[in-house]
Amino acid sequence: MADKRAQRRDGYFDRIKLLLDKYPKILIVGADNVGSHHMQTIRQTLRGKAVLLMGKNTMMRKAIKEHLEKNRQLEAILPYVKGNVGFLFTNLDLGTIRNAVVDIKVPAVARAGSISPIDVILPAGPTGLDPGQTSFMQALNIATKINKGQVEVISDVSLVKKGDKVGPSEATLLQKLNIKPFTYGLIPTQVYEDGFVYLPSVLDVTDEDILAKFLEGVQKLAALSLWTGIPSLPAVPHYFANAYRNLIAVSVATDYTFERAREIKELLENPEALAALASAQTSAAPAAAPTSAAPAAVKEEKKKEPEPVEEEEEDMGFGLFD
């Protein structure tokens, strides 16, 4: 008997070491309230995609420690081998495997003494119980009435709060009503990948999210540089744009000119061309203003000379970090 036990233990150690060498990605999953039949269903669903390994925590920790000489990075897993956990080994995308595991759940009854993972609400309406069960409902402070020969709950009732223990009376009532409020399955708690351990929520981050955060940081750095006057690489395009606008302003105010400034000067000296340009821009806008606004805009331009900076911005089309 002892020899067989030692052989099984050695076989388990060899298997976990083989899996640690073969798969660089591991999902550490919690297996509370997961029965053997449910576990078998999970293994069958993930066959060819991932390998689920369960076992005693002491044996898993010992196997990992013995394997540290070959792969020192596995030491990061040790603090998370506690409670009822297992290892899900895979070479595929961790997000896909995580979603597949989370989707495999089974409904379960609320047993007395168990911790409720959700708020359990008894909905209003007929219960199918005979009128003799009215006293049982009254003991739980549930308002009821008799309707068509059965007990009917008048309004929704909160039976158990999330995180509270399920009492014997609540468990009995839910069983009488054939209500299975809980669903159980493997719950990913940590992710191990190439020596790093992180939360499963990181798997929800997409490349678009990372790019958006990066661009947001670049924008803030550029704004800080422009505000403080401390040069930085993200602010360089803004420096050139500001310098170019200053050149346009100097050219408009003096006789000095160059090719791009000449175009702006011609528009300022020719109100009809400026009006035509304003009209074209107004008609191209999604929410175009009435056409009568164009002559008014021309009159306003005659009264007040437009700021060169705004004109050049429209002409250049700068849209940095938009």
C-alpha cells in the first residue's frame, strides 16, 4: 500500500514538472463548490486547448520548489497556492481560455451555512405552494396571500445578502420553491505568464486600450512642455507649428512675404475671394449655417481684420494628436 502511494505521489510530481516545462502560461483557478462531475465536464470542454491539474497544495508547492532549479521564475506562483486552487496549463490565448472556463457553470442550490456569492431575491408572484405553507412564509416575514389555491408572494423579498451565510429556513424555502440561485464554476484568480503573475482583469485590456493610454500620456507630456517651457520630443511638432504661425503674423503685418504667406495676403486683400472661401467651408460643414451668414461674415471681416493665426490654422490643417 505504501509503495503504491509513493508511486502515485512520484507520478504526480513528474506530471506537474512535465506540464511546467511544456506550458509557459498558467491560469490559477479557484475550485470552491465545484463537484467531480462538473470538473469532468470542464476537462472534456477544454480537451486539446488546456490541461487542468488539481491536487493538494502541499504537493503542488513541493513539486514547484523542486523544479525551481530548472526554472527560477516559477517561484512567483508559490504565494498563490493556497485554498482550493488548481492550475490550468495552456499554450493558447489566455483571454480565450479564461472566457471558456468562466462560461462553464452549473446552477446549484443554496445550502444552509454556505456563503452567498450574490443577493438572493424571492420574486413576487405565485409560488406553487399549497395554502398550508403560509405559516412557514410568515415565519420568514414574507407577505403572502392565497390566490387560486396557492400561496402568492405580494412583493419582491430579499432573502440573503451577498456575503452572508444562508440560514436553514432560507435554504429550506428555496428548495421548496425549486430555486437554484447560485452558479458555481472555476474562478480564475491569477495569471502566470513568462515569470510574471497578474490579475485576470488584465486580459480584458486590448491593443486599442494600450494605444489610447499611450496617446493620452503623449498629449499630457506635450501640454506640460508647452506650459512650462521645458522642451520635450512630443512638443516638437507644436514648436514648429507655433513658429510657423508667428512667421505668418509677421508677414501679414509687414512687407516681408513668402509663398504661403502670399496666399493669405491675397485673400485679405480680396474680400470676394475670402467670401467665396468662407461660403465653401460653410457648405461643407455637417451642420451648415444659413447662406445669409456668409455675407455677414464678410462684413465682419471688413470691420475687423482676422487674426493671422486662425487663418493659417485653417489653411494648414494642423491636427496634432487629434
